[in-house]
Amino acid sequence: MESSRDIRVAEVRAAVARFLHLEDEPQPVDLSFVLGSATPSNIDPAIDLFKAGLTKRIWISGKGPKPRRWRPFKKNKAEPESRIYQRIAIERGIPAEAIWVEDRSSNTLENFVFSAEMIEAAFGWTNIRTVSLTAKPYHMRRVLMTALKVWPAHLRYVMRPSYAEDDPPLDVWWTSPVGRYWVMKELQSIGAYAMKGDIEGF
């Protein structure tokens, strides 16, 4: 029989997972926006949308943070994550002319700030109504809240997290060191962004 403490711990773990988890069904979007990461699975949902005829534009954002020993892209540290994603997408059949890249940003806020002006120049925000957002599952809440703060208010977002087997699953995030690390780091980052006024949508 579970103790009251065990029940409370389980409830907190579940609440954290519910807070971070954001996912919508695939649907037509004017732009599929992909945030870079240390592993390439973030590009998968955008490729899926394109091949399903649900988007005609893929925007990839991110240079990546400073290289660390554990990062899979270590050998390519001079190459931005977004360029690696772009190459993967082209290799998987996405036309080069359907992909746009922002390759200077090194964090989530910069992903949106740096891309905002470029998207205006490329398409004009008045021509964009719906945007899919893709990042790791644990990252999706901060991604949405940053978009709500930085990008035009008329946009509607479709949340499409990555789904690779090596992406830490949110429903059991506390069961592995990797899951615990990324979820706790993400909660800390949300707090830091909130303190600076860089997010909306609480």
C-alpha cells in the first residue's frame, strides 16, 4: 500500500509531465518551425508534415550552444545545428527551396527573436496564420510561451514535439538520469525566462 508521501510524489511527477507536455494532431500549417537540438530528431515532425502535404515551408532555427563533451554533434561543432538539420531534410526528400534556415541563435529566446525579422522579410507575417512548433517533448511548454511573447499575436500554433526513441519520454521522466536532468533543467529555464519577462501564456 502506498504511503501518503508516495502518493504526493506521484501526483507532483504527473503534474510536471502534464505542464510540460504539449501536442496537437497533425494539421495544415503555413510554416513548420523547428528548433535545433543536440540530436536531429526535431526535424522529423516537420518532414512528416511536408510529406503529408500539410505544409509547404520548413523553417529551421539554431546554431546551438557552446560545444560540450556529450554533444553528438561535437565533431561538427563548426557547423550550426540548423544546417545539419537542413542537410538531413534534403537527404530525406525535402526540396531545398522549401527550407529556410536561421543559424545564429544559441538559445530558445534567440530562436524566436532572430527568426522573427527573417520571417517577415521572407514571407511577411501577414501571410502567416498557422505555425507548427517542434522541439523535444520536455521543451514544448517554454517554446510555446516564448513564441507567444515574441511573435505576432494573430498566430495560431500547432504543437508537434519530436518522437524519437532516444528523446526522454515525459510520462516517466523521473525514471532515468537523463529524463530527470532535462526536466529539472527545463523547469529552471522556464523560471529564469519568466523572471526576465521573456515568456507569456501562464
